[in-house]
Amino acid sequence: MSLAPVYLESLKQLGYTEREAEFLYIVAVHSGFFLQRQFSQYLGIAGRGPVTDFIKKAIQRQDVREHEPDRGTQKTYHLFSRNLYSLIGKENSRNRKTGRYGLLDKAAPRLLSLDFVLGNLDHVYLEEEADKVEYLTVEKGISADSLPAKVFPGKGGSETRHYFVERFPIFLSGRTDVPIANFTYIEDQLRSLQTFSSFVQRYRPLFEALKDDFRLIFVSNSTQSFMYARKTFAETLSPERHGRERQELARFFWLKRMAEEKRFKELAHKDVIEWQRGLKRYRDPEYNSQYELWKKIGKLVGKESVHSTGDRSQQFETYLVVPHRVQPSASDVGAAAPSDAPTAAPEHSF
């Protein structure tokens, strides 16, 4: 991971040490939240003194806010200062926000995301949405239409399209001339495989465009979902699944046109129910554009599924996060973290 010296110098001007500034930058980019043990791990130190001093300083400067746990004793810290984010060029980062009504509804997966990054600091991360879009569209030559996007309505009927809204870490690994794009999925407490399946479905056009030059890493603090997630990944990307879903979309378009033409008498009751369910399933604006093209030419527009000659399961890995606690040593705040202090136990090395 490469940290811009100019940003670190700006943070040091606030009174933070070099290592504290590095940690704050990583938190701002990848999480917004952190725990005491994560700061201790990054510095490679044991003992509460340096950790307590850092947190006290950050709170007094009003850069960090402390949140008491609903249960247990582990406090969560939120890096929220607009001034600090602006010093590193990220004043509009969504990591500054806690969640709806000030609740920490997204803290757990974001803390897990930080654990992953702290355990994999030797990679090149695509930090911001613009970085990810530029790499994939310019460097890899992939159409923006293949990127996972979400359209947000604005004032006066305007719309804003954002990419990679999950903000999960994406990094490059392998040879510099032909790097592998590594995507992550951070499992939350609900452990919903349906949510994971929807995630893979959204990313499928991008994965197909990348062919074999990508990998998806399923990150969790439990092995409970690993086997089922691997199966879900393979099934969701299968050509058979893609063909079936295209058929379902084409049928919905036919039902939608029948409904627009008020030809309900020609439909069975189950057809009407299917049409109503389809309105919810295909409510994204992209489907409206596809529908208009379908009406004009009478068939779906878009590429067929890319048949991979390899095993898709080879492009899927799991990563078990195991909270790391540093053993007592003579290290101090200014010392570098040891290179052999892993955060987690990956299924495979990256």
C-alpha cells in the first residue's frame, strides 16, 4: 500500500505521529471506524498506554467520536472530522457518516473490511470510486455499462449514477504487466447468501468482461457460509443460469407490454402476479432502457454469457478474519509494525 507523503504530512501537522497518521489515513479510506486492537495491531505494540494516548488525542481534537457498545466492553471509534478528511482529499467520503439516525448500522462490516486491509497492506488498492472506474474502463478497456452501478434520484428529476456502492476493498495483485483485479465481499452479521448471490449477479457483467483476470474474496469472521458461498458463486456465474435469467427477462418484457396495452383478458391470473413481481425485480432504470430497445427490435440486446474454459471456483477464495492481538514487546508508538503479524487466516495467499 502506497500512502501519499503530502497527506501524511498534513495529518502530522495536526499533532499525530507518522504511524498514527498512516493508520488514520487507512481508516479514512477503507472503513471510517476502528477498534483499539486494530490500532495496536498496526503499530505492533502491546499495552494500553500508547493506544489510550492516541485515542485521547483524537477525541480531544474532535477528529474521532467514541461509541459505547450495546453489549460487552469493546468500544467503537468513528473518524468523522470533515477537516481531517479534507486534508487527505476525501472531504466527501461517505465513511464520515455513521448511518441512519446516527446509528452504527454499518460499523460491523466496515470494521471487518479494515481487518482485511490491515492483514493485506502489501497490495495496491483502488481507493475511490473514480480510481476503480478509471482502472477498469481506461486500463482494462471495459465499458462502463459492465460496471456495477446504482442510480440515485435527485432534484427536478435528475439522476446520479454511482459505481461500487458497497465500497468493499478492491486491490491489484500478481504481475505488474498483467495484474489480477481482486474484489472482496464483506459478510455482515445476517450471513445472507441471498444478499451474496445478488452481489455476484450485479458484478457478473464485469466479471465476464475481465474473463480470467479477476478473483472474488469472500471475507468473514466465521467459516459458516464459506462452502455455500463458493457454490453460490459458481452457480450464479454459470452460463445456464445466465440463459435462464435472460428468458425470464424477455418474458417479463412481454408481460409488461401486454399490461401497457391493457390486454389483461388475454392473461391468466398467474401471469398478472408474475408481471407484478417483475415490476419489483426489474425496477432499476437500466431495465427500462432495455425494454424500450426490446419493443423496437423484438429481442433482448446484450451479449450472451461468456463461457469460461476454466473452473470458476478457481476465481473464488475465502478469507477468515481472526482478531490479532500483539504480544508484549519493547515496541513503542514510533516503531514500525512487524511484517510477520497477520490479521487473518486466508484460505489461499494473494
